[in-house]
Amino acid sequence: MSRFDDEKFKQLQLKVKFNVIPKTRLKKFGKLFDGYPTGLVKSEPGGFVMPPTYGENAEKIYRMKPRTEDVWLLTFPKCGTTWTSELLWLLENDCNFETAAKIPLHSRAPFLEYIRSLMPYLSAMSGPMKNYLMTVDKVEKLPSPRVIRPHLPFYLLPPELLDTSKVVYVARNPKDVIVSYYFHHKLIKVHGYTGTLDEFAEFFINDEVVYAPFFPHIMDAWSKRHHPNMHFMFYEDMKKDLRGEIEKVATFLGKSYSDEQLGKLTEHLKFENFQKNESVNNESGKKFGAMNEDGRFIRNGKTGDWKNHFSPELNSRIDEWIEKNLAGTDLKFVTELEHQD
């Protein structure tokens, strides 16, 4: 049962407006992001960037009733969302690898805000695949335990979420996020991005890409990290010691598994195995025209991959941006690892 009071729930109202970002209506932006012909919108307050269609579900998401049995995974995009979602679902479902292999992850651990962006490709889908596509209404009806993975910041989610449900937040260093998100934009047709990495990085640090801004998203979660229902973790720690991080998450969720089960789960989540897993790697998106043939959704996963893509000039600009945004905080990022899984 949810801890929401029914009368209080009826009075909930999302006091946020979404206004068009004028720059994203210009021809230059449209040529680089041809997947957004009407531009992008930004929330006031908060400055959260989304396609205009998100506003259609914003209130409905805010008014969702979280359950005590829920586990919500919050991340900025490309911070290990898919990886951690599979971990959480298996921990919550008795390490049922057989079912996990049969049902796509996006149905087992659904997003809340993605479905409208996929609409142009739905006509290409048939049979059971259409049944796997989730909407907010479908998520509301899912049986417990639910694993739900929005990319939204806390203030756009149900206000009693953290007091009601378990929340796992995964942060990743912004340099690797920028590189990964760039390749994501090149791969996913709905973004339609045709520009360079340097151009994309400028849009990213200027908060002009979907799900921006990066730092407020993380800093809000960082400020809540000591809440008993919050488990804050770093992508880089998973890369450094996957088994150890799995055990920490299991403890947070109140789950106990044998050494053999934990070993099998660790092997299942190793990158070389995860990348080949058809239930999670989203390669089916290419069959339905949602993704370009060149590239992979589960692409590289390495900490420090940014060194293969940043010029010295770009790296210097991003270092300044990071330093400015972390000034006065105790949050630190690891951008390189000597050894990683």
C-alpha cells in the first residue's frame, strides 16, 4: 500500500510551466537536431529541458501513487540506467534469469516519459512487442514489486516518493556522460542529431539538450543521499568492483542471496555479457526503424573513454564547467580508473 493520503493526493498539482526555448526554434538547431522540428521546452522553475510532448504526461507522472514495495531508479541519461535496471529487477525478482531473458527490460523496468517520442515507430511494431510498450497508465496497473526508471529530477516526481519507496540514484562523471549521450543522439532517430561532438558538448554544457541540466539533477539527489530510503551510488564504483556494489544494493533492498546466486548475477552483468543480452541491449530498435544501423545502444561502458574523443581545447572548457558547478560542494567525480571490470 502507498503512504499517500487520498485527500492529499487529490490536491496535488504540479506547479511548473514549460516554455519554448527560442534558440531551439532556429534553423541552426533544427539542422543539427532534426528530430525536434518544434524545438524544446524548459520548465519554470527548474530549467528542465524536454520535448514539448512531455508536458502531456507531466501532471500524470507527478500525481502517481508510489508504493512501499516500489524501487525507483533515478539517473541522468547514460549514467548506467540500463545496467542498474537489470540489477534491480533481478534482485527484486529472486534472480529469475529465465523470465528476464524472455521479457524486454523496458517492460520489466519501464520508463515513464518515453512513450510519446516512440510514436512514429509504433506502426512498424506488431504482435507481442506492442504489448511490451509501456504508458503511465500501464505502469500504474503493474503488480508489485515495481521497478520504475524515470530520468526525471525529484521535483517532477511524486512528492512523497522518497518517504514511500526505495530510491536508487546512479551518478556518472560528466565527461563520459557527454561522450555517451553524443553517441546516443547519433544512434536514436528521434533525436536526429547530425552535428559533431564539440557542437554537442556546447549544447550540453549550455543546458540545451533533452534532460538538461546535468548538475542540478545530481546535486538534488546528492543532498538527499542520507535519507534511509535513498541509495546513492556511482557508475565508476560499479566498474571498479561490480560484485561489491551488487552486495551493497542487495543489502539496501533487504535482499539476501547465496554466494552462488551473487556470482551468477555478477557474471550476468559483466559488460561483455550484458552487451550481447537481447533482452536489454535494445538492438531490436533497429528492426523497427527507431535506431540507425551504425552504432550500439550498449556501446562502450568504459570509464575514461572521453580521452579518446576530447580535444585538449574541449577538455579544458569542460574542466572549467565542472569546476564552476562543483564549487562549494563536497561532490567529486572519478574520470579515470586504473582497473575496471
